[in-house]
Amino acid sequence: MSGALLSAPILSSRGLTKRFGSRIACRDIDFDLWPGEVLGVVGESGSGKTTLLNCLAGRMTPEAGTITYDSATYGPVDVHGLSEARRRLLSRTEWGFVNQDARDGLRMGVSAGANIGERLMAVGARHYGDIRRTAADWLDRVEIEQARLDDRPTTYSGGMRQRLQIARNLVSKPRLVFMDEPTGGLDVSVQARILDLLRGLVGTLNLSAVLVTHDLGVARLLTHRLMVMQGGRVVEDGLTDQVLDDPQDAYTQMLVASILPV
Amino acid sequence: MPALRVSGLTKSFVVHAQGDLALPVLRDVALAVSPGECLALVGPSGSGKSTLLRSLYGNYRPDAGSIRVRHGADWVELVRAEPRTVLDVRRRTLGFVSQFLRVIPRVATIDVVAEPAIRLGMNADEAHRRAEFLLGVLGIPAKLWSLPPATFSGGEQQRVNIARSLSVDYPVLLLDEPTASLDPANRDGVVELIHQRREAGAAIVGIFHDVSVRDALATRIHDVALSGNSVGVHA
Amino acid sequence: MPDSSIEGGAYNYAYLDEQTKRMIRRAILKAVAVPGYQVPFGGREMPLPYGWGTGGIQVTAAIIGRDDTLKVIDQGADDTTNAVSIRRFFAKVADVATTTSTEKATITQTRHRVPETPLREGQIIVFQVPIPEPLRMLEPRETETRTLHALSEYGVMQVSLYESIARFGRIAKTYNYPVMVNDRYIMSPSPIPKFDNPKLDRSPALQLYGAGREKRIYAVPPYTPVKSLDFDDHPFEVESWTECCALCGSRESFLDEMIVDDAGKRMFICSDTDWCERRR
């Protein structure tokens, strides 16, 4: 991404609050995400980071606050003010969501090609050969052998499934990708491969992203900015390298100090 | 006209785990660097040289003061700037050679070096050619270019670091012990490259432990231990 | 009100009570107003179990009158057990003329075929439907399929066709082939062979579909576009035979393959008995 600072945030949150009964999961979350930025949301279990992600992506409805997305089709829209139809359409075209467990983001019973092609078919692609070629190209980009195009994800390893999930999301050239612990539960070498892949794709496709993770190493590698959450609140935020190298808040300092040395 | 202007820069570290212990490091630092100048930061260990340098890059957060950099046609204030502002300045204007190459798993050395240029819009082939040239000058053999730097020696990693930081012609360069792990032969190559940048108009702020390197590159000295600074023991 | 002429007052006209018929007619009107949309209805207990045409029978019962002429076919034949039973049922409870001739029928109730003889304006064809939801095999949740229809989110159906081509080299579905009705709803045309799908497209007749077990009614009004789903490079194709009908010589109709002796001798015969007889 080169050139001048762009004029509008791609995603804005103001006063976002989500409750489950009397328990407040996240409270008064404010931020602006600018095009091309990857925002990391880190925190421990129960910090509210996943709830925040789900509210941003329209999967949960907050009790208070506004989330504004600068859509390519409709201009700035209130994510929770949209009709369900529009929100579902947005989430299949302009957004991506990479789940921690790839099974939640794939159709396990159909081939990899069908999985990748689905978003294209959902918006009217009707040429089998073209869809197949695009799907094969994407398998390549996520470093899965093209010979596996007709295999079902049940025959894939965990790392392959995750890469397939990534391809399935990116085929529609989304502008904003939500990621929930995209490398959680995977072997370390597999994680490394996927992180590299994500890093490369975010760069070449100029994606904006919100990435939830508890792993500060993942945050260091993938994110430009970081928000640290504790007990539903953002306790610190700033440039990733600055938050990790010069943490101001007591909780952030404790988190950073807790990283096991290798 | 300066490319970088600092005034009133003040920073302490607060360690909450030790009962909010405050360690003041910088107080009211002021300096300015113009294109073609190389300002060497000197002072005893712990006087805040590295803290100052990292603050200039936005890696450390100052408590007070102003850091203004000439970014394109404008002056940009970096203290308390929005992240995207700092990111844009780092992309095009401000380069940093740190002592540590944070190793990105699996990315080939040639790609590590070319990345900043490609991100700025340079054509990939051209960026790779430039990377090859820099790696060549810095003595990294071609057979290592397609390997990730994770398995390289400290000195090799440092030279990859330097190549990466020089792949873009940054108007302002910050150098933190650029020759620290290098043997004399490689050191000279680095000094030559930095010298060329200075001659081409870059404004440079650097920490050079090696006196001969400092003498070769610096046009001015700034003593961090003087005038109200470094009351504590952090660097 | 029971009709005193039916079995000495034991049954109401056409078996169902008047309120039920009215309810079903309301469902039919709604279905006709939104072609291809599945309308829930309060299905009644019928004198035969689910899976034997209770949906089709309820639809026919709601619309039939003494002036009608009813034809009933099962797999194209008027003379199979089920067709005979249902025809006899309506002859009794609706006091109505019956026929085997497609041309003469005002209402044709059918299981698994559309008659070869082209239908005319003013005729009604009633389909017996086992599973009305075309997405059922792809999405088991009723709540979700209703949402998909409401939002026109039919990617999953196209995915299943893609998958068929990936696995078999072609779209392997040969019956109950999904169609897009009036450019809006995907519909199951009931388990008719895909050979019959083109007959549905802009038919001059009214098509009514009844599913008894699932309690859904849907409809395609006359002259409505009905398009079979496909890909641009794998267009929809119907079945064809190298043989012709062994009895009438037809090369245009859907042929059943019959094994006629223990040695395995085969004959190909028109599935539509009326069509075949007329040609002979």
C-alpha cells in the first residue's frame, strides 16, 4: 500500500457494549480501523475479545454502541442497522471470517473446489470451468496441491483445512477479514506456515483485518496495531511494536513479561 | 532545513510489578538533524541512547515533548500521533536499523530484504535486484538468499537487517549499533553504504559503539548524558 | 356439511369437510400468488398413509367439483394399483367422471410423471410430492432453509451441482431435478424424471404441488418460466434412448425399460400408457 493516508476508516466502533444477562462481556469499545491495517485484539480467556469480534462481524448484537463499516457497495453503514439480508450478503462478499476451528468455516461434505467456489456461485458465477480454475489457483496460493481439489476437507489435515478456510474466504476478494485465533490448536510448524501465508496475503491483497489472539507472538508477526483487553475493557492500545516493547499498563506489562522464552 | 526536530522529549519507564517504580530516562531532550548530517548519540551505558532512538521511531512512547519529521512536503508530529500516521512515516520516510532481526519464519532472505520496497510500490523484480545488490555489498553469499535468516549467524542476520533497512531510500535513518556483530571486513561495507546514503542527503541519527565507525560517519555528536537527561539507569 | 348423496350421507363431498377445503384453497391461492414458494397448510388425516399421495389427494379434494373429469396416473400409467385406487376414491366421494385420456381430463393427479400429451389452458395438474424442500439434502435445518429461500441465498444448491460434476463428470441428478421458478424461488418439481422438466416451463396449465407428510403446498401458475439449474458449460440435458417404444414406435416419449422373461429379455415401452395406446 503506497501513497497518501486514506480518508475514512473502514470500520469504526463507538461505545460498543455487549452483555450476557448481568455479565458485561465487553464495555465501551471505541476504535477506528483504517484500510490496510491489521488490528490485533489480545487478551486472556474471558477478556471479551471473541465477543467483540463477533459483534463487529455482525454475528452477535450488542446492547449498546454503533459499528460503522465503510462498504464498497453501500458507503458507510451501521452494521447492526442493516437488514439481515444485506448483512449476510456483506459477510459473503466484502468480509471474511476465519474461525479458529476450520470445520466451523467449511462445508466438510463437499470438495475443496466446491468450498472455494461457493462464494463465487453465491453471487452468480455459472461457468463450471472458470470456477474450478479459480478454485485451483487459490489452492495453489494457500500452498495446497491442486490434485486435492476434488477431495473433501475430511481428508485434509488441520493445517490444510485452515488454509482451505482462508482460501474460501479470500476468493471473493473481501476488504475486511475477521480472524479468531486462526492458528489456535495447530502444531507450531503448521502455525508458522499459516502465519507467513496470512502475512503475505494481507500484504498483497491490501486487506484490513481484526485478529483476535491470545498469542503475543502471532500479534507481533501479523498486526500493525494492538488492543489489549482485560475484563471486557481495552486497557491499552497503540502500535503493536510499541505496546509490546514499551507497555504502559500494568496488565499489559504482566502479559508481555509472561511470554515464555524459547 | 532540518529533516527531524526534537524538543522537550521526556520519558520514564514505570514498572508496575515493582510497585509502580518510575525510572526516568530522558528529560527535555532537544535536537535537530538536517539532510546530509549524521548525528551520533553518545553517552555512558544506561544513559538513554537506545531509548531516545526508539522514541524517535515511535517504538517507545514519550511522556512529553515533540518529535517532528519532514514527511513528504509536510511536518508530522510523531508524539501521540495516530498509529496510521506513524505507520505511513515508517513506510516512506523513517528507517530503523535495530540490533535485532526479528525473524519471520520461513520467509527467504531475499524477500525479507525486498519487502519494504515492494510495500512501497516498487516493482517486485526491481526490488529483488536491489536486494541482491545490497546483500552482495554486505557480503551475504547468493546461496543464502533463498533461505530464511533463522539459521544464519548473528553477524549475517545483522547484515540482512541492514540490507532490509536500506532497500528504501529513507530520508531519515535511525541506526542502533549497526556494526555491532560484524567483523572488520563487513563493517567497512556497511560504513560505505551508510556513507553513501548520507552523501545522497539522508539525515541520520545513530548509536555507534565503534569509535572508528563513528568517526567515519558522524558529522555531529549529541551527548545524551548532558543537559538535564538521563537521571536513571535504563538504555 | 355432509353431502347426502355421498355414501348415504357418510362423507362430505370430496371427503374433506368444507372448512378444510376452504383452508386448503387459501393455501393454494397464496401458492399461486407466489410461484414456487412452499405454503404450509393444515394437512388432515387421510384414508391412506403418508408416502401414498395424501398431499396430492388433499389438493385435488379441495378443487374438484361435479363438473370435473379426473385422470390419475402413477409413473405415467393409469392402470397401476395406486392410480386405480385414487381414481376410484374420487369417483366415489366426489361423484365425478373419470378418464384415462389426458386431453379429456380437467384435473390430472400424478405421481412421478408429467403426461406426454401437452396440457392446455384450463387444465390443472396436481403433483404428489414426498419432500417439498429442494435444499433439504444440503441443509437439514428447516429454519435455515426458510431463511435461504427468503434471502434468495441459493449458493448451496449451485455447490451441489458443482460437486456432482466434480465427482461424476456431469450433473448426475436424473429426477427431482431442481428448477428456478419465475426467477425467484428454487423448487422441487417432485420426483419426475428430468425429461419432464421442460414441460413445466411456461405450461398453459396450472401446476399444483401437494406434500402431505411435510404439509406444504406450492404452485406454478400458467405461463410461468421454470428453468432447470445448470452451468453455462454444463447445460441442462434430457434423457434420450436409442430404442423406440416396442408397442407404438414413439421416439419422443419417456421409455420404461421392462425385463420380460427370465432370460433377461428387455423391452422399451412408453411410460405414459394413454399416449402409447392412442398411437397404436
